[in-house]
Amino acid sequence: MKELRTIWELEEYMFSRFYGWSGAAEYYEKTSPKNKVKDVCKPLVWINSRDDFLTPFQDYDLDTIRNNPHVVLWSTAAGGHVSFVDSLFPVTSYLSRAVPECVDLVCQFVEEQGGKC
């Protein structure tokens, strides 16, 4: 195995060797949610933190997100990549408390529109 010095080099190696992509750039281009948001046609709450180093917030096309009536972007200041940890000892996550509240709000909206949740 060649010496890998950066996360990008690791991803180039992994995605091309083990997953069949030409490299990290192709993987991110084909799988990024930013390239799929325009096609969302069912209610979606997109949760992302602005300090996520793997999916940088500044890369999002906020106009496309705003113009899709099915998508709500819930953006937090902190949370990293998927963890949303607010305490290490004991480990607690504010996401585990916030998601049920978000689901309640979505259900309330759906019911106000005449649907069932």
C-alpha cells in the first residue's frame, strides 16, 4: 500500500480501488446530495452542521434548496460530520433530542395541509 498523507489521498485510493469509482472526485460528484436536491419530490428534512468538514456548507446551492418546496434544510452551527455530540462524558447527542421534535413539526405541517402523519 502506498503511503497516504491526506484524507483526500486515502479517499482517492479507497474509492477507486475498492468501490469502482475513478477516484474521490467522481464519487463526490455522483453521490453528493447537492446534486440531487432539485429532484426531491417527497418531504425531506436535510440536517447538516456548518462545521462538517466532509460536506462543506458553503458548497450547497442554497437557492436550489430554497426553491424546492419539499426540502427543509436544518442547519446547525456545530455537530461535525454525523455526530452532533454535545457531551463526551457521558456521551449525549442533541440530535437524538431534536429529531423527535422535528418529526412532530413535520407531522403538524402535513396535517395542516390535510394529510395524515
